[in-house]
Amino acid sequence: MKFLKKFVFTKSLIIQILISLSCFLAYSFFNYEIIDPENFSWFLESTVTNDIQTYWISWEFFRNTGVLQFPLFANPQYGEGLNLSIFHTDSIPLAAIFFRSVSEFLAVDFQYFGIWILLSFFLMIYFSTKLINLFVKNNKLSLLFSIFFAIENTD
């Protein structure tokens, strides 16, 4: 462990470690095929819950709505006559509104759920490291402890 004492953790190195750690955790719980935005076969398998299929179908309906509509998050084609919005289907509304605005530049088979999962792992590790650094003034320990935050609720 003496070699770790000489190793200096700069901010850019910590970000690189966090990115590689989040990629590793996303791969260990899922697979790298989830990051490909044109691959949606991974959540059509029986090992994944049916909820993500509902999110994807809702996204596909929301993607084909008008960009300048009121209310902004309305999804009138999904559940015809029910006045549903993208909030009611848990399709990550912030990502859905962003990707709908650039939808004409995206592939026909596009899903953002894998990118969101990877981003969630990164943000969980990043902010847990920041939180732990408030109490423990050791970057090495806070990186180690932040792994527990990331793997705590992966079911």
C-alpha cells in the first residue's frame, strides 16, 4: 500500500477513475450492448422487467408528437383519449424532451435508456464521492466507499 501513498489524485484523474468505474459497474450488471442507442434487443429479453418495454413504447409514441405542443410533455397518441403525458409512463421526461427535439437526426431504432443507466452509475459514484469527501478527507477512501453507493440498489 506504500505505492498508493505516493499516488496523487488530481481532479482529472478522479473523473477518469469515476468514468471507468461506472463503465465497469454498468457492464458487470448489464452488458455493453445497452450503451448502443440503436440496440433495443436487450430489454426485450425475458430477464429484464416489462416496465422498460412500457417506457420504450411510450418514448416511441412521444417521439412522433409535435415539438411545439401544449402541454409540452403531452403524449396524446399513447393511450388514445386518456390525456397521458410522458410523466405518467416514467420514460425519463428530461431525456425524452431533449431527444425529441433532436429526433429527426436520430436513428429510427433509437433508445436512450442504456445511456441513462450508464449516466446514473456515473452520477451516483460522482456525488457519493463528493458527499463522502465532506466527512472523510481522503480521496482514496471516498472512491472506495462510493462503490457501495453505486452497487447498493441494482435490483
